[in-house]
Amino acid sequence: MLESISLHLFTVFMGFFAIMNPIANTPIFLSLTSQDNTKTTKRIALRALLLAFVIVVAFSVLGKVIFDLFGITLPAFQITGGFIVLLIGYHMLQGNASSVHQLNEEDSQEAIDAKLSVAISPLAMPLLAGPGTIATAMNFSAGGSLFEMVTTILAFAVLCVITYFIFIFGERFVTFIGAGALGVITRMMGLILAVIGVQMLIEGIHGAFPLHVS
């Protein structure tokens, strides 16, 4: 029985890991927080992962109810999320600094609040808790049993903890490569982010308007 539970937990964890892919998202996180100090970077990582966890818990428990309540479909969610990711990726590709990094020192509190906003978008949603992650959570909880729901939430909680440390220790990479190389990586990650956004758009459009090939 214990072996069966452990196997199921591992299966759910790997499913989330493949979808959320914290290793692939780490360079994006580093690019978005490259000009922030260590304290702010940790706060961004923590806030993003806590919000992602809350989103996954909400959709694990009330996923279908939430979609039905607001008349939302998964393809619509994918299209919207894809557009957001594409837009952010485009600005990163152009090497444009966000407005967060152009604020005056006098507005320190506003600057911090603006910096922390990246924890909500694009980090928490749609990168960490995007359509794929939400769909995965709803799928693993589809049986409706308490065991499946608890397993899903527990597996994602473990993944969030692991992702936090991956993000935080990624700062050493920034220090090692320097600002010039980070600028190149920022553009590369912008391209990848834009491609991810396009892929999300394609999947959303395909889900909304399925093509039947004979």
C-alpha cells in the first residue's frame, strides 16, 4: 500500500515537474530579476511560488467550478496567457528595461512594489501556474477523492520548495557571467519566452477551433 502511494506521488510530481520545468524557467527568472538585490530576488521567488501554489490548490479543489462560474474555457486561458508571455518575451528580446528599473530612488517603496509585481506576471502566472500546470492539477484531481486531491497538492508543494532553491542559487550564475553576458542571455530568454507564448497561443487556438485532418 505504501509503495503504491509513493509511486502515485512520484508520478504526480514528475507530471508537474515536466509541465512547470523549473530548470528551464530559471534563466527567465534570472533575467527578470537581474538588477534586483538578493533580498528582493528572494521575495520575488517566494511570492511567485506561493501564488502559484495557491492557484494550483484552488484549481485542484474547485477547478471546474471556477471555469464554469466565469464561463472560462481552457483554450481561452491558453490564448490569453500566451499573449502575455509573447508580449513580455518581445520586450526582453528588444533589450528594453522594464519600468521597474527606471524608477527614481526617492520612490523606493513604489519601486519595490513594482519589482515584486513580476512575481505575479509573468512568473506565477502564466509561467509557473500556467494553463498546462492548471490542466495537470485538474486532471490529477479529476477523480474527486480526497487522496487524489491531497496527493496533487502535496506533490506541487514539494516542487515549489525545490524550485525556490533552484531560483535562489541561480543568483551565483548571474554574478559569475557578468552584466554583458546576462544581456545576451536576456535576449535569448526573450526569444524562448516569445516562442513559448506562440506555442500557448497555437494550443489555445487549436483547442478553440480544432482542425480535423482527413
